[in-house]
Amino acid sequence: MSDEPNRDADGRGPESDGPPAQTPRQQPDPAEAESAAAAEGSAGTPPERPAADARPGQPAEGTAPHAAAPEPEARGEQPGSPDGEPEAPAETPGAQRAEPGSTDGKPGAQRAEPGATDEEPAGAPERSISAAEQSARSAQPATSEAPASPREPEPDGRSAPDGRSDPAEASDPPEKSAPPSPADPAATAAVPLGQGPSGDGPASEESGSLMANTPEAEQGKAAKKAKKAMKKQKRRRTGWRRLLPTWRMVLGGFLLVVLAVSGALVAGYLLVSIPAPNDAAAAQTNVYLYADGSQIARDGDVNRENVTLGKVPKTTQHAVLAAEDRDFYHESAVDPQAMARAGWNMVTGGERQSGSTITQQYVKNYYLSQDQTVTRKAKEFFIALKLDNEVSKNDILQGYLNTSYFGRNAYGIQSAAHAYYGKDVSELTAGEGAYLAALVNSPNAYDTRAHPESKDRAVARWNYVLDGMVKEGWLSKSDRTGMKFPEPHKVKPPRNLSGERGYLVDAVKNYLIGNEIIDEQRLAAGGFRITTTFQPKKQKAMRDAVDDELMAKLDRKNRKVDSYVRAGGASVDPKSGKVVAMYGGIGYTKQYTNNATRRDYQVGSTFKPFLFTSAVQNRSTTQDGRLIRADTVYDGTNKREVVSDGRGTGYAPANEDQRSYGKIPVSTAMDKSVNSVFAQMGIDVGPKNVKETAIDLGIPEDAPNLNENGSIALGVTTASVLDMAEAYATLANHGKHGHYSMVEKATRGGEVISLPDPDPVHAVPREAADSTTATLRSVVQGGTGTAAQAAGRPAAGKTGTAEEDKAAWFAGYTPDLSTVVSVMGQNPKTNVQEPLYGTGGRPRVNGGGFPTQIWAAYTKKALEGRPAKDFDLDTAGKGNVSPSRPPFSTDPSSQAPSDRPSDKPSQPEEPSDRPSTPSTPPSRPPSSPPQSPPATGGADSGGSGDPGGGDGIVGGNGNGGPGGDGASGDPGGL
């Protein structure tokens, strides 16, 4: 290669084919500038060569190019190079092309196109360089602009692979090299983006692709891919996070649920229509049967009288709204929030709520049924929405008042006004209307005549309604102040429930509703066939026993106290827990309240066996550390102060007839029902433990006055006769307790109602239950319950008397039957509890009198034809299994009680006059040991001492220690 460039005839040097960056940027000549300006004025695209300008042999625009000509072996000969020596190396990638418009043999001659001749017509115009081409050239890779060291040319005359030229060419224009063949890869790669192989037309797809695949472009793509891979790696979750849904999944799921719910709502609203009034709105009849299938009674005749809303006082309307739906006139027909809250409470075991508006309740009462199903609830929802759009609020309220159930078989506000107050609805006062409104929520619970023990709840509900009326502005504060509770009238039951039948039906209803077997509204709608557990033979035996042993001995005309007499009885099979007989009163239409299920009379001393059961169950000890057993000695002195942790409590209950018994064992205290002994035992065992044991045996946890204080020992609890029969049945069944039952089977059409499983379990240890039974056998054999021996069978039981002799009890059992009987005093006009002094011509009535006699007569008849069965007891040495004679005592006042009560009434037990919450039982012996008891553990040397000798029948354990050696005369063994 020469150092000087060749020059043409005019003295101009040839234009360089080297890279643009190797030479200073040259200004275009005026012709080129004018051509570029014309190109920029077009639509912004490079000017296309007209078909007329196409050179010979070059395909016209839009046609396929001819096949490339074969590449010559050497391209060293160029015009203007006479000696034929090769010029500068071939163009590097991105090198600038020859200017269009020049001819062969002159500077600026154009490179040959594929398929074209080496020469063009002399008059061919020069091709202008567009702005896009200039931009493409200036955007060539930086590697093309940088000077490179010279390399030896390849054998075919091309430059080195890196495409760099001699550094000297950066200042002096290099000699013109031969135009490369279009088939030459190096030449094609050097064509700037946007130009064809000849440099004067648009680039082909192949050239653009090759340009994009340069090493620099490949590196850029690799870098982008690496960056994306890094981001993806950062986003990838590991460990437990992979188990969690992404936010996209959560959002998508939420939108899908919303869409599904919306679709379901729309479809339900369109598909469900308002039906005709339900025929069941006129309630059907329920049929109640004895255990043998014979009929007890039919219940369910409808008592309904529809009235217009105009006849209902505004105060009564507002009272119902205050009780059930205060936003009725301002809200939608449904309340999703209340429905969700009610559903949640139902699932979690919370307080039951309907979650329904007045509109929904009306739809349920009038159009649908009381069935608790999802289908019915869904229909109620959509019908309520449609009804709210088609019927006025006043019409809905009127229908609601006429279809609601108010109890006492009264459907509608008009029938309720007559059933409870004996007047037309238009005559109701604000207070009376508020009470009827309170009944809608739970008619059975808030009827104060049917359930006197629930009066506090009813009054609280009544106050809630009135306070709501004041809050909503429907009742003035002045009218509210001083308003008294309007006591409803006595119940007038249907004539078809007269006699004992009404009591049985009433008890079964309460059982089904109270145990949530059948909803109250659904039961009132009727259609059920209910087979009870009551056995006709035993039912008659119970009725005859009360009539013969009590009612026949009363003179209601000549003795006023005889008119106060009420009687209640219940009998339970210990093995199955079935209630086989019940006596509720002289007649349902005469005395509406069921005396077998009422909970408003104290159970008295019939509660004392539960203390002893709890003592054995909890292995309780006395204040001085002795284990409590049947032979454990206590101080039976009248009005002895109860001691806790060595200190007096101020609680000193009196014994019956003010008697003192001195030091006596627990068995004797049970025989004679000595209050001072069991008051102290209640503190020794602990009132909390006593309550828990009573509940385990069967006393309801919510029984009134079942308190955790000292008074619990003397029976201030007001459990029902049925509650006590269930608890004593647990003792008879060796401590096993199950769900007691009054219903064998219940059906409605083809539906069989599910009933609770008895599932008996050991509520208390057998040792505790059997030890109590052994002690109670002594009560029947030689204590206050000797009249029970008339049953002619082995029996165990306990007598009891309520405060001021207002009730007398006997609770007893054989291995086959547990029965409790109570005689109560109540004024028929005022319903106030009255003492029974002088009843039946006797000075006083206690548990060993009328109640025990009724028990014996019933038990004898009920078990007639069945062989007598003895108790199978396992006391583990803690029960008085077979006392043979009265316990030894040196106190003359502790002689066996007379079978006849004294003629002089005793002072009533008044535990409420003493502190009712004594100190908690001590966990250690008192700091000052009590005075040692007298020598009652064995007479003289205690050889076979009873109660505290070698054989240890009452005291001692057979080895004489600690109460059988006779030396110290210790009162009893462990």
C-alpha cells in the first residue's frame, strides 16, 4: 500500500471507504444538502428510488433481487490504480460507502451491484444521502470509530476479521478498495443499518438481522436476560412462603367469590316468587301418646283472630317494634349483618339469635314453615326482598301481628290480649302492650303465671321494651316513670287438657323446647306425633297414692290451710333415665302450674345426702384432719357455731325442735337430720365442691339458689321434684348419670326427630354413691323415713322440710325406681307460699308424714308383681352398711325420734339470718386444736365397741386405731 493516495484527472483524491469515525466529519456539498432537505420534507421516511432511476441489471423496487454474482478471486484492481497493486484493506464493518452518482474510473465511483455491469451511464444522477442514513451511520458501534492497529490483509484482499484499518488512514484518505461482492459476509456486515448492499437503498431483512446480531448486540441481550433472571430469582419464594397464595391469587379468588355471590343473588331473586299463604299458617294438631301407644291428649287447636292495624294501639305497635326490630320503617327487608351474627353464634355455641327482621319473620309465619333448613332460609330471604318492594310496611306489620305466636295457644295480637288480659287489643295499656311484645321472643319463658320462677327475666325483658320505646321517642320519660309491671291473668287452658293430661303435655313441651329438640315456634305449628315415656300403670299408681294418702284426708271447707295444699311427684327408672310417672296437681284446668316441674320451693334436708357424697368423692376431712365417713363423729349441739380454720363464722343454725344431740356420728346425724352437723360438714367439704357434686348427680346448674356458701348445706336450693328424682336416680345407679328423658319417639310426617342419647357415665365414684345409699338405708330403717318401709322392699331415702314448713319432701329409691314426692303450701288467690301447720288435722307437716306415705303407697303399687331386689353396694368401708341398733349416745336428748311429730310447732330454721358466705374450708388443721370429744369411741375398753370398737361398724376400722383401743376412747376410726 502506498503512502499517498491516488488522484484522478482533476487532481482530486478518491473518497475513503474506511469507517466514518476514522476521518473528521465532513460537511456535505450543496447538492447533497439540498437532497437531504428534500428528503426531510417528505413523510419522514427515506426517499425511494424511482423505477426509472434503476440501473441496468438492478431489480426494480418491490421485485425479488437476482442471484448474487460469483465473487472474484481477487479484488485488488481498482480504477485509478494503474500498477494494479491492492489499495487499502477492505472496508471494516460500518465503513462508509462510495457516493452515489459517480462512474467507474473516477473518484467516488459507485460499487457494483449484484447483477449489474461495472459501468453506469455517464449522465446518471448522484444519489443523495438522507437524514435517516446519516443518523444510522452516526449510530454505528463505538468499536468502529476507534482506530485499530493495522493487520495483514487476508488472501482474498479483505481486511482482518476485526475490521479495523491502519491508523494512518484516520488522517489521510485511503486508496479506494475494490467494491466487495454482495455475497461477501464481511462486506454485508459492514453495511450501515438502513442501506442495502450497494449503499443506495433500504437494507434487506438479512442485513438488518446481521447488524442486530453483532457481538455488542449479543452482549446487550445477554445482559438483559441476566437482569431479568436476577429479578425473577429475587421474586421466587422459598420455604413456607411457597405454601401461601400470592396477592394475585387472593385478589382473583375474592373477585371470583364476589362474582359468584352476585350471580346467586340475582338468580335467586329472579327464580323465587311470592307464594300463596301457607296452609300451615292454621296450625295443625300435635298428638301425645303414652309409652304403650295409647293417647294422652291432642294439642294444637288454633286460637287466632285477625285484626286491622288501625285497631292496634300505637303504643302496642311501637312496643313490638322496640322488642323485635326498631329500624323496621327505615331498613331493608333483610339484615345481612344480623344474619351473619346469628349464624356465627350458632356455630360457636353462643346465645341463639334469629337474625331475622320483622319482614322475614312474617314471611316465615305466613308463607313458609317453621322448619330450620337452609332451603327455607334462602326462600325467606328472597321472598322478603320481593315482598318489601311490593307491599307497604304497614301491611307487613299488620300481617306480622296477626301471625305471631304469643303462647297460651294464642296466635295473633288479638288472641293474646284475651288470653293474658281478658280484653280486646284496642283496650291494651302501654305496659300491657309492652308485656305482650316481650312474649314474642320466648312465650314459654316469659309467662309469669306458668313459670313463676322466671318472673325476674320477664320483668327485665319488659323493661327492655319500654326503655327502647323511650329511646326511639315513642314513649315519654314521664309516662315511663313509675310504670308497674302488669301481671297477666290466670291461664285458662283448653278443655281437652283437663286433669293430669295437661301436666304431662306441658312437661313434654318444656322438655322438647328446653333441650332444643324442637323449636317452640315449630312445635306450636303442630303436626307432630310424640310417644312419651310415661307408663299408664305407674301413672295411675301415682295418682291413686296422692288421692288416698293426702287428698282424701283434707277438709277444704272447714280447714282453710287444707285449701293451700299442693302436691307434686316424679318417678324415674335409674337404669334408663326415663321418667315413668308424674303428678302435677289436682287438674290442669284448676291448678295450671305443674308442681312436679316448678322450681320455687326449698328442698330442705333432702339436699344433705349430696354433702356426704361430695365428702367421700373429694376425700374431705374435718377441721381436725379426720377423714369424713359414716362413722366420723361431729358435734350435734343445737345452734353450735360453725368453725372455719379454728375461727367462728357467726353461722349457728338451729336443729329441728331445738334439740341437741351431743357427739354423734354422721350416720346418726343423717337419720335425725341434724342441722348443726351438716352445717359444719358443708364448710369442711367446701361449698364449691358440694355444688359441683350436686350438679354431677343431676341438679341443674342454673337451679335457683344453688349458691356456693354455707347455706347450701341445709337445702335452700329450689330445685324441682323432677330434678331431685333425677339426682337420687344417680345414687341408685351407683353414681352413673345420663340424660333423663320424657320422649321415646317423635315424628312429623315422614320425618323422625333426633333425640338425645342417654349415654350414662360415672358422674361420681361408685364408692361415694354406694356409701351414701348405705347411710340413707339407715334413715328408712330407723330414722325419720320409717314410713317408707310400707313399700315392702329394701329402700333408701331422706326426708326434708322447707323453711317455715312451707313444703315437706321425701326422696327415696329402690334398686328399680327413684321417686320424689313433695307437699307444698300456696294460697290459691294470691299464689303466695303458705306454711302447712295444721294440714289434714295434724299439728305440722314434715317429710316423714304425707310425702313418705305417698311414696310408699306408690312404690308398692308401681312395682307390684316384680320380685324385691336388694342393693348391691361397694362402700370401701366408708358407708354404714347395716346399722343394727340406734347409735350409742349419753345425751338423753338424742333418743330416736318419735314417729309422730310434736304438737308444738318448732322454730323454723333460718339460715338466711346468719352469714351466708363463710370462710373457705381450711387447707390445714386449725391453729388451735378443738377440744377433744368425749369418750364415745368405745364403752369401757371398746372390745367390740359400737360405734368405735374392734369390728368398727360405725367407728373404727377393725384394728382399733385410732378409735378402738379403749384406752383413750377416741370417737372413731379413719
